[in-house]
Amino acid sequence: MKHIIKLTIILTTFTMVSCDKIPFLNKQPSQPEQPTFIATKSGTPLNPFALQRLAKQTVVEIVSESYLTGGNKYEPKGSGVIIGRKDSTYYVLTANHISDFDDGLSVFIRSEKPGEAGEVQPLKFIKRYPREDLAVVAFASLTDYEVAVVGEASQLDDNNQVYVAGWPGSENRQGFQFTPARVTNPRAGDNLNYQPTEPGEDVYKGMSGGAVLNEAGQLVGIHVGLTRVGGDGDGVLISTFLRMVSPEVDEVLVMGNTESQTVANADNVTPSQTEDAESYYDRAGEHRERGEYGQAIADLNQAIQLNPKDADAYTRRGTVYFLQGEYEKALADLNQAIQLNPKNADAYGKRGLFYLIQDEYEKAITDFNQAIQLNPKDADIYSQRGVAYRVQGKYEKALADYSQAIQLNPKDAVAYTGRGRVYFIQDENEKALADFNQAIQLNPKNFDAYINRGGVYLIQDKYEKALADYSQAIRLNPKDADAHYKRGSVYLIQDEYEKAIADYSEAIQLNPKDASSYIKRGTAYGIQGKYEKALADYSEAIRLNPKDADSYNGRGLTYRIQGKYEKALADYSEAIRLNPKDADSYNGRGLTYRIQGKYEKAFADYSEAIRLNPKDADSYNGRGRVYLIQDENEKALADFNQAIRLNPKYVNAYTRRGALYFIDDEYEKAIADFNQAIQLDPKLASAYFLRGMTYKANRNIEKAISDFEKAANLHKQQGDQEKYQDSLDKLEELRGN
């Protein structure tokens, strides 16, 4: 009954990724204007959303020179805070330990404008303070940037609220990080200690040199690492720096009001009280990150009301609508964003993503083309266009796009996963493995990479590795039905039917409308002899998807085993009607016709199965049996030989060829084939019986008796009373002589 076909696993999952990666732009400085510093009244508490926006404007990323000279390599080193400006020179306070060298570092200042990445400028060290782990660096730019207001840390007490801001450079945490914390030791010598207060939020590698802000957004410390005991955040007090600051830097510092303030509840402070539409953006972003899409849309509605011509607001709201599944509203907003700003690369990218999800691939590619034209260094857009090309079957174009995305961002695990999938489709399994391995190395929590690598291992018959990858995928996402389905399929190949059934049952519970899980579970039940359960699963699969030929084929097989030949023929015929190129259904129907003695029809079906799949050993074996019944022994022998060539472990083919040799009185050849069949399946009673018949014909009575005894015992164990009696009759005949 067992009929397992290896799965070709082509996962069509599309992963949405951020469009905020870091391409290098040689941006020309604009004409200088008078500097503008912090407009907020010093000491006035701000809501967390306004604080985050303020921090993002003054906290910069420090990167190594290899990012600029090594193609497009991005090597983050740490963070820094802009603390002053004089003409076109900006001063940045950072951690001394981020570099032992005075040359080779640059500052990266992110742009918040859609389609623009930001500015990269070389840094020079002005002054190092090794004992305190501080350093002042400077860069030149004609662009106006905000300058942090320096606060007074002496007012901080235990449990006061602070915020740690920086740019993590770890593989698992990228982008701007703004971590709420509470003070645990306000005056630890020259330092300040604090502990994150929100679950899942922390201070990460790469945030060294970043800002520690009080509730008014004033700079009260520089984050330099973690304490040795307890692992709290460790920052150098700004007052420590002020005691040592050089006159060159001191004259450009912006000092905040140290007068005591009453701290209000930040949750009760609305953006309209302290900020403009930008604050609504920030709060909407927080809501979106938490999955609070309705609240995010409410804030973006307010932002649009304040500035109806802000294309970015429409892009953001369209993105949230998209996440909610409100696709028409999403498309309307993205169209409006593009109408307001035809050079908005982000809006084209998001609309392309919308079209991609809607299977409108040409429209998606058109928008991705436009986004790339406006911002040719956005790695994500290349990855997304690669998805569109892959789904269209344009694999070379997909490979080119994924490779370009990787060149722009060598740490983009999504691009490696996408390219690996194309290689997998093209049967370049080693290249696929290399890409999936790299994707997992970059992101050990990359669900898609484990699922796809498991598929490669399955094709390569590396079942234990496939199981390990599917199991890891399930650990990462226990609610993914496809992962359970795929692991169940490995268990099915390994004959671990209970485990297979458990996984298929879980997949069905997670996705009750997926016919494929019912089909596979039906297969497992059928192999176990639980035919009624198998029939129930196949019938449910047919109800869910009446056009799936596999369901009819599986049910037809079950009916045939039960001896319900007319029902079996009906299902096989329906499977063939739905899929005229399915060799398995022709083979199954041919076998049913042969059992019914309809040999011409059986011969026709077996021959069609062979035409459709010349490597199908089963069909050659089946047709050989028809030839044998019709006394066309030469043709039968040719088919049995071909079946064995295609599958050297095909027990039934050896048995049938042995029987043919026995008929032709070629006893030695017959015995050799029966020996091979028994070696492959020591419990095959019919092979012992036929070998006993051959020994009897060859007058080797002692061996014949031994084989008939073995056949009798096996038939008895297997509950086949009729054949058990046949074996006893042969024994009685030999012993009576």
C-alpha cells in the first residue's frame, strides 16, 4: 500500500521587510543656515513619542571606514550624541572604547525623508578621556542637524525614569533603539546605573556612546556598557564630562534649565500639547510595532489633518491599512502619497509590495522599478522585486536582484533566503544550502531559512537534518501549519506513522482548510490498515478541494485494497480527468483492471504510465505481470529487468522475475532472484514458497521442505489461512514421498 513521493518543497512565503536599510549616499552639503537648537522649554517633561523623535535627531551612528571603502560593507562601531555646532563643524560625544585609532571612523546621520538614506562624513578625534571612557569627535557638514540639550544629572534619584538611545549593530537587533529604563544608582562615582523597564527591551551592543536622557529630553549621561555586577546599564554622568570639557567644546554646548520640574504622567500627554504632526508619527509607529493598528491609524489621521499634503503620512497610514488587510484603503493612501510626491521611493516600494501580495506581478515590478530608479541603493526593493520575478518563473532576473540586494547589504538574511529558494528551484542544491546557511548565521531565528533548508535536506535524503530544521522552525513558530506538515512528511518517509499522524493532525488543527494535510494523514492511516479513517480523510480533502487529483488517487487506492473495484476505478478515472499527466493514477487504474482480468485495459494504462514517467518501476513491473499472464514471456522479462534496473531493491520485481525463470525451467536464475527477494524482505512468505517450488522441481527435497516450513510459519503469523494450508499441503506431499 505504501506509496510515498518525496516532496518538492517550494515555499511561497513572502516576508515583509523594512525599507530603512543603510545605503551610502554621497550627499552634497546644502548652503549653510543659522543653526537652530532645541526649541522645547528645558526641563519640561515630554511624552515618550516626542522623546524618541528628539533622540533620533541627535543620536548618530558611528561606523568603520570599511563601510565606505569595501564595496558596500556596513560595519557599525557604536553611537554618539551631537552636543554642539560651530559653523559647519559638529561635535559628538561618544564612548572612548569604540575605537583605538584616531582615523578610519565616520559618522552616519540617518535621514527621515522617504527615499533618502542620510549622510556619511569622516570623523576626527578632538579629545579622549580614557579613564572615564569618553571621547569627543567632530565632523563637518553644511546640513542643519539638531544639537542635544545638556541636562543636570544631580536631580536624578533611584527609580526615576530615563531613556537610553542608540544604534545597535548586532545581527539580532538593528535600527534605532529607544529603551525606557529606571535609575538604580544615580551616583555610582562618576557614573549612572539604570535598568530597562519594558519586557523584551534592552540595551544592546552598538549603543555604546549613545544618549541617556531624562524625561525632558536632556542629555544626562553617555551609555558605555553594562555593570560587572547585576548587568545594569552603565552610563558616564554628563557632569563628569563637564568637569573636563575643553573650551573649544564648552562654548558650543546648549545647557538646559536645571530648575526642578514636576514630572507629569507621560501617557496623559498628547502630542498636540508638546509637538506637531511628527509626534503623531512617532506614537503611530509605537502602536504599529505593538500591533495596535487601530490606534496607529487614529494618530496618523490626526497627522494628516494637521498637514493634508504630507505624502509620508499617507505612506505610513497606507502601510498600516496594508497590515490590517484593508487593501483598498492601503492602495488609496499609497496612490495619494505618490500623487503628492512623485519622487517618493518609499511609497512606490510599498505600493509594489501591495501589488505583489495581490498577485499583480507586472504592476508590482513597475513600482519596484520606479522605487529603484529613485533610490538605487535600497537593498529591500531589490529583494522584493526578486520575489516577483521568482513567482513569475524569471529565475535569472530573480537571482540578479537577490545578488544585488546582498551586495548592497551583506547582512540581509532575507535576500540570502530568497536567493537560496531560487537555487533550490533550479536544483542547485549546494548553492541553495550555502545561502540558507548564511541566512541562518546572520539571523538564527530566520524561520523561512530553516523551512527551506529542511526542504533541501529532504531532497538529498538527509532525513535527520531535515527533521532538525523543521523542528527548529516549529520551535520558532509553533502555529505554522506548513512546518508541521513538512515534518510529518519526513516521518512518513521514515515509517514513523504515529509521529506523522500527530504532525498532520496539528497542521489540520492550525489550518482546517488545507486539503494536503488530510491527504497525507489519509496515506499514513492507509499504510497502518486504518482504511475507514483513510477514506474519511481523502473524502474531506475532496470536499475542501474537488479539483485535487491526489485526493481521488489516494481514495481509489484505498477502495482497491478493500476490494471495492468499481469505486476505485471511478476515483482513478476522476484523478486522470483532473490531471491527465499523473502517471500514478494510470498505474493504479491499470492494477485494478489487472485484478479484474481486464488485461487489455490494464496494458493500456501501464503503457501510458510508462510514457508519462519512463522511470516508474511500478508500471514496468505491472505491465510485466500482464505480459506474463498473456504468456508473452520475453516481453515480461524485459519489463521486469527494467523495473529492477530502475529500482535495485524492488522485492516484487525479483519475485515476479524469479517466477518467470521458474516457468521457463531456469531454476538457478529463479533461485538467485528468490534469494535476493528474501534478503531484501526476510518475512516475504511467497518468496519462500516459490523458492521451495523451485527446489522441489530441481529435486532438492531437503531445501524445499525447509522453505515450505518457513512459508507455512510466516503465512500463519500473518493470518493468511489459505496460503498457510497450501504450504502444509506441499510439505505433506514431499514427506509422503
